[in-house]
Amino acid sequence: MSSTITLKNIENLLAFSTLFADKEAKLYEIQTEPLILDPYCYSKEFNRFITSIYQENFVIDFDWQAWQNKAHRFVTEPELLTLADIATLQKLFATHVL
């Protein structure tokens, strides 16, 4: 199920950790005019992160809609992330970006 993940893939993704650690970072804006399907306008750095999770094999093809209940547990119990394996992290990234 999971695409191959190397240590280099992980390192490349971890390079974005400072983006998320910065409480002042503006990752997106919501556009209300003109009326568009996707109102989110992501920052350049956040767009680079999204591109990177695809390039680094962190987005996999699976039935993410059927997995929503499990994904929701990571929102309500974020400590579960410390126990997550690579396949679970791939599912979480895919669930968030698809």
C-alpha cells in the first residue's frame, strides 16, 4: 500500500517544520471575491510544502473517505501521532490534501 519512503524523503519534509513552528506564519488567506470554488489562497511556502509531500511519496492512493473515522482520532487525540507508522502518516497527509 505505501510508496517507498527513504530517510532523504523524511529529511526533505522535515525541512518545513520551521514553517509550522512559526506562530506568525500566514499559510493561507480566504478569498471571498470573486466567488470561486476553492476560496483558499495558500502562501508560496505552504504551496511548496504541499508539492513536497507529493514529491517525497507522502501522498498515497487509498480510500481516504472510508478512513475518516480513524483520521479523526488523530485530531481528537494528537498524542497518537507519536505512535503512527509511515503508512499512517501517508494516509493522514493524503486525507488532508485530497
